[in-house]
Amino acid sequence: MSEIFDAYAAYYDLLYRDKDYAGEAAYVHGLLQQHAPGAYSVLELGCGTGGHAEALVALGYQVTGVDMSQSMLARADVRVRGIDASSRPRFLHADLRDFRAHDCFDVVLSLFHVFSYQVSNEDLRRALLTAATHLRPGGLLVFDFWYGPGVLSDPPAVRVRRMEGDGFRVTRITEPTLRAETNMVDVEFEVFVEHAGGFARLRESHRMRYLFGPELDLMLEMAGLQREALLTWQEAGTPGCADWYACVVARKGAEDA
């Protein structure tokens, strides 16, 4: 999987240049103000090119980011270069399923559907255990994911996305296949990249898992976490069949110190 995102890094920010990192960070900030006022230190699992980390630092948080793609992390380092060294995010290269550090944090955060990339029960168990291991007693885990009822009600379809800038012209064709028997979607990307040095054609395969509330509750409990909220992503209400994207707020028990 890391090879996919290493290749992706060169044009990732172009494809997602209209992504509202500041707005998403503000939404997370609102959740933290509600569920964990005073939270300061954040571990971001799957930090990518650092868009959320940069925005969270601007809101006053101390951020450590982890990603398995060295190319993504290199771009993240460039992104935050202008931030004062005393508050600049720290980025670490690791697989979030295996990452272990000596530090504990007030918040563990994972955005842009990183947890939906944990396609097996064992992958998801290990990711949640990483989160729980690095949370202080009473700390919060916040993550977004593909919400099962929404995916099944509005199945994924072929999409074409074109973007131009930073010396690149990128066309990406997305062809998804729903695997309802395994709660997964196989997403095939065909990417055409034009730049001053020539032309490239890439093919990528991403497997995504959509999740349901009851299975998440079980997996969270196994990791020593308790769900406090299941929300439509960037909204205040409970997700329904019209919502593809949801987020969970879960708390580590004080007894797990």
C-alpha cells in the first residue's frame, strides 16, 4: 500500500487542492471543545501531506503525524516549513498498525477515511489498539470512515476528475466495484499525468471497507475504548442512509491507565 501513496504524492495535493483542510480541522476542534476541552496534544494517524496537521497547529494544537508513505511525509515537511519550530508538527514514518512511541496524547485523530483502508478485522483491531495505546486515560479518538448504510443506499459509480496546476495536468478515472459480501469496495484508478517532462499513465488499486455502528462498537470495546458519538461527517446529527461519510468520537477509559 505504501508504494501506491508514494506514487500518488506527486499529484495528491493537486487533486485535492479544493479540500477544505481548515474547515475540517475546525470541525474536529469543535468536537474536542465539546468532548475534551483543554485537549492539546494530537497524534494524527495517516497524516498524508500534512494539510490537517497544519490547520490544527493554527488552532493551537501540538501535532505529531504518522504516515507510511515517505513521499507524502516529504511533502508534509515542505508544507509546514514556515511554521515556527516551537509549534511545527513532527512527522514520523511508520505503519499505523504497528506504530509505537513512548509518548501519550490527549487526542488520536485519523481523517480522510484512513480507517476504511483497514480492510480486515485484524487491520482494524491493530489500528484501534495503536490509538488506545497512545491515548492518555480519558483521551479521545476521532476518526472518519465510509458509512455502510450510505454506501449500500447509494452505490459507488464511475467518476472522472481533471485538475491542472503546479506544472501538472492530471486526469483520474475512478472505477469502483462494490463487494457487498465483504463490506468492501475495490476502487481502480487510472491516472494520466502530463507535465513538462512528458506523460505518464498509472494504475492504482485501493480496497476500502465500509463500516457500521455495531461492529465499530465491538471493535472499540476490544481496544478499551467507548464510543461517545456517531455523527455525519462535518455535521452534528446522526448519519442515515443518505450519508456516505461518518465519524466516531470514542474515549479511553480511566481504568486503562
